[in-house]
Amino acid sequence: MLTDLRVSCAPHISKPLSTRSVMIDVIIGLVPAVVAAGYYFRIYALILTSTCVISAVVTEWLCNKILKKPNSLDDFSAVVTGIILALSLPPSLPIWAAIIGSVFSIAIGKMVFGGLGSNIFNPAMAGRAFLTACFGMLMTSWTVPATIDTTMPKISAENTIHARTQATPLAWSKQAIKTKTGAEVVNEQFKDTFTGEVGGCLGETSAVALLLGGLYLLIRQTIAWRIPLAVLASAFVFSAIGYLTDNTAYASPLTHLTSGGMLLCAFFIATDPVTAPLTGRGMWIFGIGVGAITMLIRIVGEYPEGIMYAVLLMNAVTPLIDRLCKRIPAGGKPSA
Amino acid sequence: MGNPASNILSMKIATKGIFTFAGGTHPPQSKELTAESEIQRGPAVKQAAVMLSQHLGAACQPLLRKGNMVQAGQKIGDSDAFVSAPVHSPISGKVKDIALQSHTVLGRSPAIIIEAYEHNPTKRPVADKFTEEFDENKYSAEQICDAVRQAGIVGMGGAGFPTRVKIEPNPQFPKETMIINGCECEPYITCDYRIMLEWTNQIMAGIKLARKASGCSQVLIGIEDNKPEAIEVMSTVIEKSPNRDGIKVVPVKTKYPQGGERQLIQAILNKNVPTGGIPPMIGIVVLNVATAAAIAEAVVDNTPLTHRVVTVTGEAIDEPGNYYVPIGTSVEELIEFCGGVTQKSAKVIVGGPMMGIAIADLTTPITKTTGAITVLTKEQIGKAKFERQQTPCIRCGRCLEVCPEHLNPTKIAHAVKNNLLDVAESYYISGCMECGCCSYVCPANIELTGYIRTGKIFLARQKKKIPE
């Protein structure tokens, strides 16, 4: 007979879903990009990635200890932050800088706000912004992928300083805008930006790997489809405006979509649910904002790339967007 | 797209649902446990506890005293209020006591406890008294309404709104369309499904009587497309029936909570009932199939509502099935009748797993609105759910996606959690119908529905609608 009767609110069954399973899905989605990074930037890419992951996890553990909060490592969100931060770093960044970035991401980007779910800014982007502010030179030197120049010494922890550097497609694009010529040369690189055989951040170079991971997340319904669509569509429209006005000065929309952090952002950074709006309309505004600000910086601004600032700016206005885009009930507002 | 139901007319019996509502989710159906089990007679009870409040509206006053004799079918409680329904004794016997009993919603609530005579014939279903040739024109609209009121019929799908008030003509809100709810979207439950298969003629008679009483010109029977047999049987009986103009079956997509009346109206008529309002405001009456069957029995056979079909199910039940049970039977007696439970640790739910109420007192009686007793095992509920472990909200928005009322469950729940009832109201907390979709999908395992329900109770207290 029944001796252990439980009572609780309905419903009494739940979907087999947890924060951890959501995060594991994101990690699986990031695998192609990590593999591509390993292929183009060899062993140092993997060392950098593991450094970021390990220091992110250790930082979260320490913060929990200091703040006397329950252990939260089993939700794997620190691992996701570590990987995304690593993928947005230049391949030649020294390990100590990567550690500083990861510690800032977790400690200041997430834990001081109260941990997962309470942070205002995307932790990985907060860490990257901190690194850009502190070590501008290191954050803007780009090594050539090891697959292009086999004669060059293999990149490793000891000889990153000696590695050959190269301008990224976005740097060329900026140059083209300034000199009003040469955009078609940038466009010719489309094949390379698609496969990833160009200079750039670790995980941002290979468009095909990011698309693969993004597709997985969309099929699994782990991320909201509105945000990637809004980001890419608005970036497409704004870059198309430039391209149609003067195609010798402005690179083509496809080049813009596949180069820099655009795809990593659209599928993995802007879709971070904690720092993006909740409602459908809010997601559209957020995504369009990210795409538009990025293109504004890329085309008009001084920097060649603007993803990071775009995401952080839109993160800051997310509570406002949520407030403006309230959902109206299916039956309309109550009359009383 | 205008009125999608009008497209159905020309089709042969199509069992695939085309229409549905926005939002919702797909919990495992688990109906195979009892779907093939025919309606059997339930236990011959020794005692029945008939709650004096089994419906929305005013509670009944007892018409007898302790020690009085009662006959099966005798009226034992009634109220003068307009929104109310009398209660009747399911068995012949003696009034043992008028005392407080556990009620699933109202807590401890008064009930008339009747001790049965030794030789008490158990009541049989009356479905075989009805044929396809049933003609409702023998009865006048007033006669039907009166019989429905006297028989104490209430909405048997769960809400328990007195049926007479629903079907009676109301000059303020003229009725045009009647929707018969045969969706049964709640997992595990199969009582309505079995009624549709076995009592088809009786349901049809009830539908025609209700149509006559309400003056509706159109009757749409909504059935989820996971019940193709029910769709076929109901469509066939309509084909053979006289006065069948305007009555048709509309298969709808299988999705929880398709059987919510607001969702069903949205699916088949593409109309939205105003938030906080009721279907009559837009000229619609929604009746459950079991209610339709009860109407037919009340009008034709003059029998009050004293028995109903209850699905006793769940993996922890030894012999799950559908039983014709006297109202007032205790949950414990019914579970024992079905072979008892197979586990020590379990959750006993009055209703299904999505909207049902877990009870701690097994003497809780069956009421007019109890469609099922579901007994779930610890494993099924899930370890996290059984031990109530929550993680912080990651604002993933899944609760917003599934909310059939297009609300913002996480915002409402967190407002209630922080005791900000005005914020909860600004997110339209009153629009929630507590279907449980948000809690079901939440990856952080947050009891969103629980918080929202709590918030609604706090608000009602604030407005002095109910005492503390």
C-alpha cells in the first residue's frame, strides 16, 4: 500500500530537459568550429581553447566558494562561455591573456551579477571587450592559418611571436572603403572565408563549420530562430545598401556575412538567452539592432569589426526592449 | 481564413486534423493503458460521500438530516442561486453524517455521507436505450432546460459550470454555435474516448437536445486526430441521424491543451474568447461529450447525474481501466477495486498529469468533474520533479513559446515570487488558465504554473473575494 504519497502543483510530468542539456547542446553545436580552429591554427588553437575553458570553470568554482553559493558547475554554462571566448580570440594571443579574459568573463561578466540567469552582458563578450581595452595590439594581430604557409614554423606556445601575420578580410574591406577601391579583391576571397582559410579569430574564420553547428542548434530547437535570422538579414540589408551604392569601395553582403564574427555571433552569441529579449518581437528588434550596429561600425566606423560592441550595446537595452514588447494575451487585453 | 470549419462539409470522413491553436506542447499521451478497455461497472460501494459543492457557483444546502433514509437518485442538496446545480444520492441507504471531507480544490468542504443498504443494485449505463432514430422534437426547450437543472448536470470536462446556465437562451448573448468537446487532450485519460465509442447514440441524442434548448444553428464536434475511431464512429452516426443539418465532426490536431475550450474555439472557429470572458460572449456554447450523454439521460430517462465514467490509470495501478462509478466513491476504494498500487512511493492525482491535483487524503470522493485517477510512479515523475530541484531561469523563452494564452509565464511567476502582484497583473496573470505547459517545458524545472496559481489566489484575497 502507499506509504510515500507526494503532493505538488500540477503538472506532474515534465519534458526531459534541463539547463545542462541545453548547454550540452550548445557545446555540441560549437564542436565543428573548434575542429576547424584546430585544423587551421593547429595545436595552439586547442591549447588556447582548453585554457579558456579550464580557467572559466575554475573561476566559477572559486566565485561560488567565495560568495558561499551552491556549486553551479554542473550546468556547463562556464564551459560554453570558455569555448565562445576562445573562438573569438586571435590565434596568436598569449595564454596569460586568455586566462585574464576568462577570469574577467566569469567573475565580472557573470558571477558579480548573481550567476547564470542574472547577468546583463554576454560573459564571453564582456571578457573579450576587457582584453581589447587592455591589450589592443595582441587582440588585433592575426596569424596566417597553418594550412596556407607550410614553410612557416608551426604555431605553438613558444613561437607565436614569430608567426607571420596577415590582414583579415575585414581589414582589407576597411582599407577598400578608405581608398574607395579594391572591394572586388575582398569579394574574391569568398571561397576562403567560407572554408576558413583566412586570417581571423580562432573560431570565426570557417563559415561552413559555424553554419553546421548553427543548423544543429536550430534543428534541436535549442536556440530561437528569430535572432540568427534577424541578425543575418539586417546585416545583409545594410551591407547590400553599401554594395549597391559603390561596389568598388564596399564589399559584397556575402563577404560581410561570412567574415569576422558574424556567424559565430548570429548563432552562438546573440542567441544567449540570458542576455537576449524574451518575446518574439523583442528578438526581432534585438537581432536587427545587432546586425545594424555591426554593419555601421564595419562600414562607417573606425574599427574593421563591430560584432562585440553591437552585442554588448544590444545586451544593455534588452531590459528596455522586454518592457516595450509586452505580449498581449490571445484574447486581447482584459476589459476590466 | 474566415471560418475553417465550413470547408469540412464536402469531405468524406477525414480523420486528419487540420486546425489547431497557437502554442501548446506534446506530452507523451500514455493513453494505450486504458484506450482499449471497455467501460465496466465500478465497485458496489458501502459508503458514498457526496460533496455539496461539485460545480462553479453557489454550494448546495443539505435537504436531509443525519439518520434520514435516502433512495438512489433522490435529491439531497440544492440551492436557490441561479449559478448552481443540485446533488443526488447515487445509492439507497441512510445518511450517516453531514461532515467535512477533502475536496480537491476547496480543501475541507461539507459532504453528505450515505451508508448503503446491504442489497443495493448497482446502476447500469443507459446507452442501449438510445437509437440512431432519436427525435428531439418530442421535448420542448423549457422541458430540456428544466430536466438538465433538476438532474444537477454540470460541465463534466473539469470546470463544472452548471450546464443549464450554459444552454439556456440568454437575450444578452444570443448563441449561434455549439461546440462539442471530444478532444480529451490530457495524457492518460480515456473516459471521453470510450464514451464516444460505446455511447455514440446517447451522445448524439444529448447533442440534439442541447442544440434544441440553446437554439444554436451549428454544432461542431471537435475531436483530436489521435482518436480516428472516435471521429469515424461519430461521423457515421451523424450520417444516419434525422435532423442532422448543421452537425459535423471537425478533427483537430493532437496537441495539448487542444481540449481547453478557448483553444478549441480558436482552432475550429478561428475566434478568440476575450481574456477573462466566457464563450457565450462571442455566441458560443462548449459542452463536453460526457455532459452531452448526461443531458440525454436526464431528459429521456429522467435520471439525475449520480454516476460517471472515470479512467483509473497510471503505471502504478495494477488493473487500469474505465469504470462507471457512483459519484461519492472514495479514491481509495476505487484504487483498491482496480487491484491496488504496485509501488510504495507514488503520486495519486485526481485528473490527468498535466492539470490534475495530487491528493494526500485518499478518502477524497469522486465528484461530477472527476474524469480520472492517475497514479504515477516516482520514476515517471522524474527524480528532479519528485525532489523539487530548481535552477535559475535562463530566460530561454520556452514558456512563452508554448503558452496557449500568449502570456509571459516567466515574468508573471517571478513577479509573484517577489511578491509584486501589481507587476504580475501588468503581465495579465488573470489570463492564465493553468494548463501547465510552461512548467512542463521549463528546463530549469521552475514551477511556473504553481507560482501563477499562487499569485491568482493572493490577488483574489487582496480583492476580498475569498477569505484567508
